[in-house]
Amino acid sequence: MRQYILLGTVYLTVASAAVEISPPSADVRAGETVRFSAKGATAPKWKLSGSKQARNVELGTITPAGFYTAPALPPNPNLVVVRVKNASATVRILNPAPVLKAVAPQTIHSGTPFNLSVTGSGFLPSSQALLNGKPVNVAFVSNTELTLTGTETFPPGTKLQVAVVNPDPGEIASKPVGLVVALPVRVSLTPGNTTVRCGTELKLNASITNDADKSVNWLVNSKPGGDDTDGTIDSNGLYHAPSIAPDNPVVTINAVANADPGVKASIQLKLADPTPVVHNAVINPNNQLTLTGSGFARHAVAYMAGQPLETTWDSPSQLTAISTVPAVPGELAAIKVANTKSLVSASVAISLRSLHPLMSYAEATRFLKLTTWGPTPAAVVHLQNVGTDAWLAEQFQAPPSAIPDPADYNEAPARLQDAFFLNALTGPDQLRQRIAFALSEILVVSADKDRHYAQLAPYLRLLNEHALGNFHDLLVAITLNPAMGSYLDMVNNSKANPARNTVANENYARELMQLFTLGLVQLHDDGTPADVPEYDETTVKELAKVMTGWSYAPMPGYAGHWGNPENGLQPMVAYEDHHDTTEKNINLPVPCTIAAGGTARSDLDAAIGCILKQKNVAPFISYRLIQRLVMSDPPPTYVRRVSNVFRNTDGDLWTVVRAILSDPEASEPGAGKLQEPMLFATGLLRALDASARGPLTPLRIQSTVMGQQALAPPSVFSYFSPFYRTNGVLAPEFQGYNAATAIARLNFIYKAVHDQLGPGIRVNLTNWDELASDPVRLLDAINIALYGGQMSEGQKSVILAAMAEAKDPKTRVRTAVYIAAAAPQYEVAQ
């Protein structure tokens, strides 16, 4: 180099000395230092190639004193030039020397994948690791940390050496660190495969062997800690099953060893449906039932009163269902939810009361006891909803229940009696049937004498047909009914024959007046006797002449003649040559004379017309209808009011019946009558909502044993006299009540509540069985069903005490119903 010195205006050239750098080249490991000197330079200014500075992150640094420190990582290329003026030296940067400080863990397990964390310094992305001189997988984390993975099969107890090697340039290995091979980590998990009910918990225990780290990580179906679908598990191994089972109800639980994540133990848990719990049930006006609770499976089914409902799953805590179950006995329906046959919730009670009733349950029950064969739950609710006027209008329009034809003419009446009970229990024409039954106890015919089905079926149809019609038409029809003709000897009753010393039979004429229309003494309008005879024996004889000339109708295909064979299927026909055509003087309070020369039919019409003109007819029939429908001993004022209706409507039975039922006395609690056996039997069965299908032979037999055989009263006075008294109290029905019939009633109740009345009748108390866990609620339901809610507190205490002695729900229910139905307060209809 030349230097120029200015001296005045003269330039002189001076030659500079050469600079030499020593050493001219060097190998330096990354991060290490080497010293250079510059001969021939005073206060040299050091520079690095590619930079005008003495410091560069990628190339290193050099101090004024010539100390060069290589960068932490070799540059690429790994050559750095150190310069002073025009002199230079070359530095080759070598990879750093790795230094191992620690390896964790300090043991690996034979045959088990390992994962080692190596800490130290000088680590490169290209660093390699050796385990006892054999390469292993390396993952670079940082200059100070590497992760080594692999699997070794050295026997337990083997001591291993771990070293890290940095490759060229300047390949170099660290000093090794020792490891020990231990037994493989083992994880055991208890309990084993098992079933867990949804909504419950299960404690799982994981045990680690061969390692000091006893902790595990829990997975549910490969998900750390699980989730709401498959269940969750906490760090202590407490598994919380989901509220309902997922679509795949089998979940896998893994306990993964923290010491060796490649080691785990697994079990499978089968998730079973939970036991559902119903907290509340609400039914809306559209019969949609909403149930809230817990543990409702997706396939859960709601039950009301033991019947399954169409159920929709909303969530594990809510179901909705459509209530297809009609009213139940006692208004309280047991609601439960079943996930399976064996997983059933406890029942809760829900009221099925009418939302906007026009009358109380007690009022509706009492009214139906007067007008039907017994109140059914559905009938009570319907009456509450529509009211008595609409209900009566429906009943007036209801056609008579069908009465099967006889199989042949000689068939006995048993099947007809069974059909009678079937219609009573299930027929829609309840009011018509009740009025017909009341009339059958006034206009009596009996299977005791008329022993053929073919005789009694037309008689029963006749009563049903005329039950809500005009009394005059009924009286004419019943007079010509062949069953009546046979029973009271009007059939083949011929006129007097002096030559044969015969007279007309007086039987029907006598009973027509005494039992069917007038009675023996004159009556006031209120039904009280005037102590004056209504007619005398002469009147009977005169009326008997009217009742001559009638015989059975000829059988189809046969010529008719006097004394035709028995034919109960068609009304009797007249044979005029056997009819008494003489004048008849009917000596009644309103006397009638029937002129001579009349026909059998004209004389009959005239005689019946004469009888119906008598003042006695209205109070006589009114009194007996009230007795049969409402009470044994009606007050005279009640009889008078109904009698006036009878008279003013010329005996329109429909209007008369409405007057009887709408009178204040009919709705006044307290007065009543002992339930006749047939009404007692049907009333209890209908109150319990029993189902019925024919034949009902066991029920017919039970009623007979209780003292009342259908269509077979023991005398023309029917099953009991309307004037029978017990202890001075007018109580006709008690005439047939004695020790034997009382016990028979108890036996009937027992058979009914235990569903032992034969295959034709099913008494299902399932709903009450499910209410039995709450005796008070159960008694409420029984009280409403049998008593219309009017059971006395004394009765309740007796029944509750008896229920407390019962050992199981079914016994509790049957005991309670038995006592309630056997109580005098139930047997006497109020």
C-alpha cells in the first residue's frame, strides 16, 4: 500500500509494511473461541467476511484483541474469513460438542416402548443419539433438550449408556449418561368388564407396577376424561355414567401409565338403562301428558293406570305422551315410566278430573246410581261434562241393547239371564234398562213358571221398548204378552161355561188391578192410603170376563186354533168364540160399563182405558217407580209431585222419570235403599271399571246366591213386597237380606276384588296397586270410586288401619276395597 504525504505543494510516496494474520486458518467449534494476531498492523481493525462489522449473529464475533468466538450454530457454508486490511485468515466452524446433563427417566422397561427426555447443551436438529452404541430415534426440542424414543429388549438389570453425537463438520460425541433397564411397566385395572347403570357411578382402580410413578391418564372411548355421551371419569378413577345409554352402549375405559404412555389397561363397560324416576306429571286439555324426572331412556314408555301410552322422548328428564286411557276408578291415575320390563319407576298419581265440570263428582255419582246399573268412571266424567239434561237426552235416543234370539224354542232362560247381565254391565242404554228393570218388578213375569228363553226374551224386549213410552201402551202390550198370559193364566182363559161349571180365570184381572195399576185401597195424590177399598170381588169377576178369548199365536206354518201350543215369540191372538161378550160393569171409583157384544180386543181396550181413568194409577205407579229408582220410603210430597206429572201427561213415562230424577228429594243425600243384589253386583263391577264379555254364568250364579235371580222373581210380588218393614222402617229390599245372603254378598266382594268371577269378567286393580305405596292417596281413590267422595272419617280410619297390616301392595288394595264395599254405608245406596 502506498501512502501520500502532502508537503506544501509537493506529493511524496511512502511504501506501507505488509500485514500477516496468524494463524492463517483455524477450526473452531460453534460457540468456542480462537485468538488471531495481525503482524505489521498497529491497532488492527478486525472484520468478518461479508460484513463490515466485527460482530455478526450468523458469523460470530472478533474482539480488537483478535479473539474470535464462533456462532452458536455453524453457518452455511461453515467457513468464515477474518480480515485485517488486506490480510485474511480462514475459520472453519465445526458443530458444537454436545453435553449431556440428565436423562429422564433414568430407567427404561424391557420390551416396552420408551420415551426419554435428554437435557444438556449443544444439541442440534441433526444430533444423533446412541443407546449402548446403537442409534435410536431422536426428536429435536431445543439446543438444550432432545427426546429419544424406541423399544429395547435388554434383560431387566442391564446398564445402558446414552450418548449424543453431533455429526460433521467436526463430528463429536458427548460423554455418556447411564440408564438402567427395569421390568416392564404393568397397569392393572379393576373391576373387570362389567355393567354400569346409566346415571350411576363406578370407582375404577388402576395399579402401576415396576415404576415409581403410579399415576395414570384416563380415557373413555379414546377421549381424555370422556364426555357427556359416553360418560366421564375424573383423575381418581371415578366414572360417571351418562344419563342415558348412547347408541353403542359399550364404552372402553383405558388407564394409561404416566410412566410409560405405551402401557395401558382396558376394560369395557356395558351401559344399562337407568332406573327412571318420575318427579311430576301434567296433562293438558288435549290429553297430552308431560312427564318430568330423570333417567328416561330413548325407548322409555309411559304408562297410565297400567296401560302403555304413545310416548315421545324429549330428553333424559322429559317425556311426552298421548293419554289414550279413559277415566279411571277414583279419578287418580298412576303414572310410571318403564325403560325395560324390569326398570320401572315408582308411580306418581295424577288427577283425571273433568276440567270444567257442570256438577260435582259426588252429584254425578249419585245421579248415575239412580239411573244406571252403576256409575263407571267414564260415565261420571261424561255426565260432569254434559250435565243431566244432555245426558238424559242422549239416553232417550239410545236404542235398546240387543237381546239374542233363542237357539230353539225349548232353550232354558240361562243364556238370556247371562245376556241380561252383559247388557247391564256394558250396554249404552243404561237409563232404559234401569226403567225396564223397575217395571219388571211391578209388571212381574218369572222364569219360575215361564221356563223358556223364547217366553222371556219378548217380555224383556217389550219392557225395553216401552220403558220410556206411554204407560197405556205398555199396559196393553204387557197384557197381550204371552209370557204374562202364561204366568197369570190369561192365555187360553175361556168364557164361563155353566154346562162345564167353569168360570173365567180371575188371576190376571186381580193382579192387573192390585199389583200393576191401582192397589187395594184408594190413594191420595201423595200415595198415602185413604183406608177405603179401591174395588171389590165383584169388580175382579167382571174384569175377568174381559180377559177371555186369548190364546197363543199359531206357530209359523201352522193353522191356528183355540189352545194353540205355547208360542212366546208373538203377542196372544183372540178367538172370539171363547170371549165373554156379555155386559161388564167395572165397579171402580170411576165406574165403567162395557156394553155387550164387544170383541176381545175392544173389551180389553175399554177395560184398560177404564182402569187408567182411576185416580189411584198416578200415585200407585209413581210411588213404585220412586221406590225402585230412588228410595224405599219416599215422602208423600215427593210422590204427589211425581203423581201430578204422571196424571198431567197421561202416563208419559219419559216425563215421569225425568220428574222423579229432577226432584230435590232425588239429590238429597241420606235417604236411599239397600242395593238389590243385581244392582249391588253390577254397581260394584262398574265402579271398578270391570270389563265384561259373555257368557256371564258365574255372575248370574253369584246374584242368585245373593238372593236375586235375573228374570226369576219368586212371586207375583216380585223379589220383595213394596210394603216390607224391618224394625218398623219401610225397607222392601231387606226382605231378601238374611245371614246367608249377607255372607253371599261378602263372598261376591271377595271374588270381585280378587278377579275370581270367571273368564267373562275382568277386574283390573293394577292402577290402584301402583298407588298403594301411598295409603292415603289410595283411600282417596277408593272413596271417590265407591262413595263419590262421601266416605266418613270413621270409615277412613278403619280402612287405613287395615291397610297398615297388609304386607304387600296388592293385599293392601284388596283389603281396602273389600272393607269399603262390605260396609253398610256402601250397600245402602244414598
